[in-house]
Amino acid sequence: MRLLFLGDIVGRSGRDALVAELPGLRRQLGLDFVIVNGENAAGGFGITGAICDDVFDAGADVITLGNHSWDQREALVHIEREPRLIRPVNYPSGTPGRGATLVESASGARVLVVNALGRVFMEALDCPFEAIDRQLDACPLGQAADAIVVDMHAEATSEKMAMGHFCDGRASLVVGTHSHVPTADAQVLPGGTAYQTDAGMCGDYNSVIGMEKDEPLNRFTTKIPSGRFQPAMGPATLCGVFVETDAASGLARRVEPVRIGGRLRAALPET
């Protein structure tokens, strides 16, 4: 099975690049399933129903979120209507939506996608390790699911790495999001789980993590806000992770970074 995970969409530039490139990527790489993190898709903060529909129409099968899940208030309602849009699983009980979803691919394969939010330098939520453990126990890889992807939306690289090893042998892919910078550590862990600390973003890299440079620079140099953060509008680079899994076990055979367009050096897996 061939899976693609794309990192955080940031604003219109990232959305336009995804809509333009993803249909061709599905054909070129023979993809069976695509997951996209969409938590910065609406002006850099959250997601709307219309944007969600555009991402699905472009070829995504599941959209994950993160700490900006509720920045657009309509997401509180839309997430209840759309089971393929998920928020972090370790939000408190009673939070709208769901933190995991089991989706059947076009070929009939069952893919479990789980989203979790880290706690180091972030909000004090429920333990992501306990929450992920419950999901993996309830839907075991190779039995109830043919592939499992965990999106660990976290600030600290150590927490993301710990989640990778925690899930090793029980998930097809554990990938970090939130930092908006692709890391160079794509690997298959000893137990057979593919891992990358951060997928990067789908956005303009002539920026400060996808935002126009002036306001972040002003805040760093003066400590005085002078305006809102605005997504950079230059050509975007699509960044993500490609994984090929074993049909019998659901574990990873190989993992490779994906980078298309924009300013970063291109990287595409051999087909």
C-alpha cells in the first residue's frame, strides 16, 4: 500500500499548491491513501468547511488538525458532520468531533488515522501516549486496520521521537507536524514503523514558518506586536512523507521525504 502524508497547509499559497499538485501526485506515485494536516489552511489559523471540501476534492482522504483546530468557529460544527476531518484525540471528553477515524480506501484497504497533540511547550491536555495507546489497542494493525498513521502535532522533537518509538511495530507511520520545517530523519524504526520528526508545511518558505516576515521579525526584535500575522503568498513547497507498506503486516517497507515546487530542493520517491 502506498501512503502520502502532507504537512500543515498554510494559507492560500499552500492550498493553491495542494489543489494544483495532489491529483497528479496520486497518479504519479500510485497512491492508495492521502492524509493532509489542515490546521493552518484558513488564513494561517484553522480550517473552514469550504476549504475542507476543496482539500478532499483535490484527493485527500483524511484531514488532521492541531492546536489551531477551533480558530475558525465553524469548524466546531463542520467536524461533527465530516468524519474524515479529525482533531487531536487527547482533547477533553465532550470536545466536538473525533480524534481518530477508520476510512476505507478506494482499493478496500482499511486505514486508521489518529491525531494527537503534544504537551511540551503547548496546551496542558490529556496524555497523548495514553490516548494513542487506547486507539492502537482498539484497532490493531494487521487485524482491524491494514495501515495506521499517527499525526503527532507537537513542538518538541523529543516528544515526537518518543511517540515514534512508543508506536513502533503497531503503526505504519508516525509523523510530526506543527514545526513547519521538514526534518532529515525519515527512517523505518526497528519494529517496522516509518517515522519522520516533522513533515514540514505546504506553504511559502520565503517566510517565518509560513507567515510574512515583517511582523514576526518586529515581535522578535521589539517584543511589541504591531499587527496580525499574515500567511506569505509566494510559491509554496508541498512537503510531506511517502510510505510503502507491506500488505500482510501493514508495517513500512520504505519511507521517503516529498518536496515539490517553491523554494526547497525537490524530492520525490522512485516509483
